[in-house]
Amino acid sequence: MHRPAIPPQPHTGGCLCGAVRYRFDARPWAVNACHCMDCKKLTGATNLLMILGPREAFTHDGATARYRKRADSGNEVDIVRCAACGVRLWHEPATAPQLVIVAVGTLDDPSWAIPTSHIFTRSVSAGVVIQDDALVLRDGPTDRRALFEAFDRIYGR
């Protein structure tokens, strides 16, 4: 499969109304598609496509609102939205404070983000395309390193 090159940093984006803008100044650690029911409900789509990377490289301007979600596993994640228009922008996992998970659809240029991993495929929606070279997990990873390794296998370090 042909994958576009990852564009140079920074990766910028924002919400629908423009009240929140962000900047991500790092190479992603993973491009992941989550097919869990929570992500489907929170996005209104068949999955959430996201980039994962170092939180220290992420900055934003504008008012946000947070919703803390507890997963079936007991892990908690803060879902960060624009306080004005409600667009889901990024996640901050409580168990991984070094990590930020950015919703790809909020990037100014999302064209390059093709999943290198798919998780919770036990609930994948009909018609979803899964790339032949991507890591496919029926459930969530026990360790996110598997997602990072899949990204590195495809894109190199």
C-alpha cells in the first residue's frame, strides 16, 4: 500500500468554530484507528482516527472543556473539547501523562494520516478498510508500545 510521507512539523489544527487552535511540534509515535463503541459514540463515526505523540510537544490556545471517561478497564482519559462548539480535539490519558492523542479530523491537513494500527476491531463497522500492513488488535493493547512499534515498522524511526 502506498502511504503518503508524514509532513514536516508542526502539525496544526483546531475546532470547527476556530476558538481553539493547537500545534504539535513532534513526529507522531503512532497513527491509530480505534473502533470501540465509546469512540464511535463520541465521534458519531465508524471509528476515531488519531495520532499519538509526546504531550510536551503539544500546545493550544482557546477555551476548552474536559470530560473524564472511565473505560471498562478502569483506566481514565480526559477528552478535551472546544468550550464553544464542542468539537472533540484530543485526549489525555490519566495513566500516560507523557502522551497526547489528537483527533486526526481536527488537523489542518489530515490527508497523510493512514492508520498503522487498528484497535477494538471486534466491533469494527461494516465497510471499514483495514490496511494490509497495519497492526490489527481485537481489543485494546495491553501496552501502547505495540502501536508505536507498528508505526516504526511502517515509517521507520
